[in-house]
Amino acid sequence: MSWLTWAVIAAVFWGVGPIFAKLGLEKPDALTALLIRSVAVVAVLIAWVLLRGDLRSSLAQVNGRTLVLLLLEGASASVLAHFAYFKALQEGSIAGVVPIAAAYPLISVALSVILLGSRLSVGKGIGAIVTVLGVYLLQRY
């Protein structure tokens, strides 16, 4: 499948996920809910990797730097960001929380320009501005 197909699949699941999260956050606190979510993630990933059958060769490709970077990504995106997201969903509406949380690519793009030397085209710059405007409009009206 192409990157575009994968991106659309991601968008669909990220679009459905908040509905489950909001409904599931009615009773437990955000940290307990995140733990339950994370157990589900680990179970699905273990099954998927085992069914794929190449765990040993895949792990052999992971060096120390890669391991540290992926652990940092997991701690920041999967734990800290999702905890904050769950707390926001408990207190706010999906319509209010999701557009702000979904504006994270703006931070990623800015950091990639600053830290990685990525180039920002005019089109991507305009896209970032439109994204900020869209988040503002979704929050305001």
C-alpha cells in the first residue's frame, strides 16, 4: 500500500478513537484509562509481531541509538501526550479537544525545521497557517 493509503487508514482510526476514549473515560481516572489502553496496545502488538514471524531479525536491526529514540517517542507520544489528551477529554468535549490535540503536526514541523534542518516550502507554510486558523475557528464557533 502507498503512504497515502496508510495515512488515510491512520486518519480513520484516529477519528474513531476519540469516540471510544470519551465514552470509556466516564468512570476511570485518566491514568487508569491510559493503563488499560496501553495493555490493549501491547497485546495487539505482541500478537501482530508473533504472527508476522520475524521478531528476531527485526530486533537485530535495532541499535542503542534507535532504541533510546523510540523509547523517548513512546514516553512522550504514547504516555505523556495520551495522558494529557485523556484528561482533556474527561473535562472537555470531543469537538473542543480533538482539533487542538490534532494540531500536533505544527509542533513537529516547526521542530523539524529548527532541529533537523528540514526545509519548509511555501505550500507547507500556508498549510500550517490554515491549520492554526482552522483550530481557532473550531474553538471559537
